[in-house]
Amino acid sequence: MLWPMHVEIIPNVTDNNCLFLHGNLASNRWWVKTISEWQKIAREEKRNKKGLLILAEWRGCGQSSPPSSIDDLHPDNLALDHISLLEGLSLEQADLVGHSTGGLIALAALSLKPKLFRRAVLLDTVPAKGLHFPPEAIQGLEMMRQDRHVCAQMLRNAIMNFDYDSDFFVDLINDAMNCHEFVWTGIPKILTSLNIESRLSSIRHPILIVHGKKDVVIDYGSSLDLSEKLANSQIVLLEDAGHSPNLELPICFARMLDKFFSG
């Protein structure tokens, strides 16, 4: 079966199927370091796990098909893409991990198809009431899209304590620069007008909200507010992390995933 997203599937790490949703201007690459550490945990414990780790890039990101319109990038539509993916794989249930805008897509998926999901981890997620982009932020994104050096600087703000001279960081810059134009221009427009807070009361899944204390992209208050509105959630503040603990603290984050999804 063909999907509009590029999909990678990794077996034998956990008993439960788990779907990973990356953030804006990103790709499956943002999960590589965490999953590598999670695989080490599984090998060290000599597990024989049957679940699948499923990485799927949104439309217009990574190697996925381009969106036909900005509307394709609405969190509900991206959530439906991923729901169709899980159903096409004949998976009865899956866990969710969402980073930044991917966390918002995860919330949309949980509200649209609750029985398909078991548990979720939301990492420095965009608020359910959306995110306001003032004119200067839109201008900054346009500069980032046109200038590789500006793009690199913005990614440094989103990823702390990282080897910025590594080939891996160069690949992250390339992934952002190669995102479809609609991703660059459409996501800010959608998030500015979006609000799905009224749907949070219907989400009863066990949810772990993780937030880096030094995050300069998403305010910790928004994660606290989200935890108060989700009936079955808990929140963890990581003192030494910024916006991307999946890249900054992959060993710590992998252990958190392993513990939470095994519970």
C-alpha cells in the first residue's frame, strides 16, 4: 500500500507498536539518536519484542510526497494520514510519540481515533490552542528558508548541547531547507488560527508530557496548562534540556520512553 508519507519501520525494540511524529521543518532523522539508545536497552536486556517502531514523515517533509495544498497540513489531516497508515498496516493499537508540532498532531489523532491508541508521550509540544506567529516571526522564517546560515542558527536555538560541526547536524539543516514551500508558509498560518482545546476533555489515554526547562521555542507554562486539561497525564521537566531532548538527551529520553510504555 502507498501512503503520502515516507515510512520507516524498526522491529524488536518494544512489545507495543509505537508511532513517532516529528516536528515542523524536520524529518525521521530527529528520532535516530533516541531510537538507537532504545535499541541498546532492548539488546542489553536480551528482549524478544514483537512491537514495531514506526517513523512517518509528514507530507512535504523528508522523503514524503508534497502536499497538494496548505489544507493538507492541518493537524487533523496529518493525523488522518497517520491513522490511515496504522490501519493499512493492520495494527489494532499503537503508542504515540510527538515532538513540537508533532505533539499537536498526536493530540488530534488521539481525539479523532481514540481506540487506535494506547499511550502517548508529548515532547515540548505546541499548545492545543495553537501558536501565534507575529509578523517578525514570519519574516524570520522566510529568512531561514532563503538563507542556509540563518537556518543553521535557528536550529541551534532549537537543539542545545549538540555537535554543530557534525555531519548529522548538516543533515538536519538539509532536511529543513528541503521541506516543501507549503510547510514553511502553511504551518505558521494554521497554528496561528488553530484551537483544539475543546477536544482535550475527550482524551483519556495515559499521557506523559516532557518539557525541557531551557526550551526557547515553547514555554513551559503551555505544557503545564496542557497537563491540567488532560485527565490522565503526568508532566516531567528536564532541567538540562531545551526544545529537543530527543537529540540533546537521547539516552535519558529513550529510558523514559521504555519505562512509560512498559508501564
